[in-house]
Amino acid sequence: MPAPPASHPPPAPEPTAAGGGRVPQHIAIVMDGNGRWAQRRGRPRTFGHRAGAKTVRLCVRFCLERGIRALTLFAFSSENWKRPQEEVGALMNLFMRSLDREVDELHEHGVRLRFIGERAHLSAAIGKRMDSAERRTAGNTALHLNVAISYGGRWDIVQAARTLAQAAVRGQLDPSTIDEALFAQHVELAEQPAPDLFIRTGGDRRISNFLLWQMAYTELWFTDTLWPDLDVAELDRALVDFAARERRFGRTGAQVAQVGGA
Ligand code: FPP
């Protein structure tokens, strides 16, 4: 089996914001509420998705300005394939058009694009654009922008288990050596720090099969604001709330105070 990349490095001390608080290195977002936003305006749900694409731009700019190193967006879940065919088609078209329009500018700003999820389910046209965007931006370091399309946290865990099982069958891996560290090297985003902060818009308080393995110790933040209405002031509120949280990673508060949370 090829040597796997270093997996989910332990959280390094987070950089400090102008206000003195810690800044998350990696934010993961469930962008919920596009459909309701459109319906409240008497428009089709797809109108809300198009408005949502503008909020994606706002979030990328926000992360670049605040020094956040990674942003992972849940654009389309494994379960979203069950939506009406017309909505699925409109979303796929939107992803394709967004890739055609945005990659140049993302590249200019030093953004590295990465797609996670079951690529075999996507059309060849989207797959080609994803490959090309990933190759083109591979050397960038200002921000890792990970887009989850046809992604499910359970799928991710299963594909990691399958990879390890196949290696064991080939005689390249002793199953007794499988531990959390090795397993973590085979889930998506293994080479990036785990998300520090999870944000979900749209009022529901759940993770909905997002990065189940990667978010074991992620701080959760929810807002009733619908995705197209999210603005910089609200994102800053999430950061202020995050900065005030004590992250113990299983230790006691006294231990954390002693070692400074690292
Ligand atoms: C959830 O809102 C949103 C989605 C399933 C799609 C998210 C897609 C975008 C924001 C478009 C742009 C994305 C990229 C990466 C270019 P919902 O439809 O479930 O809303 P509802 O809960 O109000 O019905």
C-alpha cells in the first residue's frame, strides 16, 4: 500500500484575531435554507440556490481576509440525489457554471480547490472540470477550499474501511495494526487539520451526515439565518463565539489552562 499522508494533524494553537480571540483554522459549513429563502419570495427553489452561490463567494472572501486556512462546504449530500430530478439537474448546472466562472479568480487569490465525495456518481462534464480545477490550483496555499459534492460522512467511513480491507486481502496490511491513526489517514481531507468550527444555517440543529469522522471534536454553531441571507457580521459572531469556547479534547479544564489548550 502506498505510504499514506499524515492524518488530521493534532490541532496547532490557533492564530489570534485582532480582538485577541482564537481563530479557527478550518471551518465546515452546511449551507441550508436556499429553498425556503426562494419560496418566501414566491420563486422556485433553484432561485435560492443561485442566490446561495453568492454567499459562497462571500464566505471565501471572509476566510481569506480573516486568515482561516481551510473551508469545507457541503454543496450536495449523498441523500440529495433523492430530490426532484429538476432540482438535482439545476444544482449540477449551477456547480458546472460556478466552476467555469470562478476558478480563475480563486486561483488568482491563491485558493486551492479540492472536491470530496463519490465522484463516480457525477457526470463526466463535471468530473472533468473538477479534475482540471484541482490540478490548476494544486500549488496554492492561501486557503484550502473543499467542496463536498455527492458526499456523505458514512460513505467516507465505508470507503476508508474498504481501502484498508482491500490492502489486507492483498497481504499488504496486517489487520491487527489498524488503529484510529491509520484509519484517519484514509478518510477524506486526511492531510488537512480537522474542522475547528462547524456552522449550519437555516435553523436545524443537526450534522446531517457531514464529516462524521473528522468532526469528533469540532465546535458546533447554528443560526436560524437562511444561507442566502448570511453576512459578514453573522460570520464574525460565529468567530467571537468560537473564540470564547474552552476546547478540552477530553482533558479537564485545569489541564487545559496549564498547557494553553494545545
Ligand atoms: C440546502 O438548502 C442547499 C443545498 C442542497 C445546495 C447548496 C448549494 C449552493 C449554496 C449553491 C452553490 C454552491 C457552490 C459550491 C457553487 P435547501 O435546498 O435544503 O433549503 P431548504 O432547507 O430551505 O429547503
